[in-house]
Amino acid sequence: AQSVTQLDSQVPVFEEAPVELRCNYSSSVSVYLFWYVQYPNQGLQLLLKYLSGSTLVESINGFEAEFNKSQTSFHLRKPSVHISDTAEYFCAVSLGSGGYQKVTFGTGTKLQVIP
Amino acid sequence: SAVISQKPSRDICQRGTSLTIQCQVDSQVTMMFWYRQQPGQSLTLIATANQGSEATYESGFVIDKFPISRPNLTFSTLTVSNMSPEDSSIYLCSVVAGEGYTFGSGTRLTVV
């Protein structure tokens, strides 16, 4: 079975500074990888995903993540954060074959952007 | 991607009662998933609901406590039965749509 580890439960960062949220996964087979964002008192929104192809994936609001198979990682990065990026970020994994299957979530990382 | 309407958005319930949560999807989907997010924690899959068959429950979740209906390809309900304060959580439904998973906005349940 697959699993996800988010190493940091909270990450404080000053506005306009870069940030990296770490995610490592464990699976013996190919996987799909996702980052979801949850703003305060709201539902989950898909930020970006890796299914296949280019290992670098980007979101429309400046985040990017790189699938690194050798390090089994899918870290999320942004070169310059805004106050509006304050939210909880969840890394998630599902099996990459046999059609879509259940998603396993990490424990989440709370990003706090400091003015 | 699909749009999910989940109701109610929040509720406060007395212990020992039951609450049914509804999810309506704007397109036909084969698989629907129900998750629980306990306070300060990540999401845990409760069960997978396919239309025309019984739901498949994850370890630690049972049908008597969380009965699920899936009458057609656009709708599903999750009932939280005989509630206790430990059931206070956010409950979310999810579907596979396009190339990803879409989530409902969640039901914030408080049991008193």
C-alpha cells in the first residue's frame, strides 16, 4: 500500500520569501501524486498533479512541484509567497495503474505567511 | 472537472442521533469516495461507493455506523449513525473527474 509523509506540520515564512513544502511517498508501483490546498473554513482544492510525462508540474498561482522518482519525493515550491497563500497544504498519492483508485493523504503542512 | 454540491455545510447534533449527508455531482461518475477529517488531522477514507453495488469500507469503518447509499451515478449519501462527540469532524465526498479528484466543500459536524 502507498503512504505519504509530510515532514513539516507548520511552515512560517515571510511574505515574498520562497517556500518549499516537503512530501515523500512510499509505493512499490507507479503512482499519481497531488497537492491539495485547504483555505481556512473551506473545502479542498486541487493545486496541481503529476500523472505522467514532465516531472515538473505547475499551478496557475505560481506553485510548482517536481516528481523525483529516485528520491520518492514531490516537494511543493513557490519562489515568492503572498499573504493569500496562508492555508493548509496536503500531499496525496494514489496508485498509477488500474484506473483511478483511492487517495491517501499526508498529514498536512500549515503554511503561515507573515507580513 | 465535476462540480459537487454537498449538504448540509454544517450541523450541530445531539449524541445518539443520526445525520445524513448528501452529495450531488453535476455529471455521471462511477466512483464516489467519502472521507473524514477530524480536527487538526488529515483526511481518512471511510468508504468507496460504486453505483449498483455495496460500498467498500476501509479498516476501522463499518456499515452499521456509516451506511452509504448510491442510487444513481450522480448522487450519494453518507449517514453518521448513533453519533458521539468523537464523530465531530468534517466529512467530505469526492469523485474522480477529468484527470484528478474533486472534493465537495465538506460538512462540518459537531456532536454535543
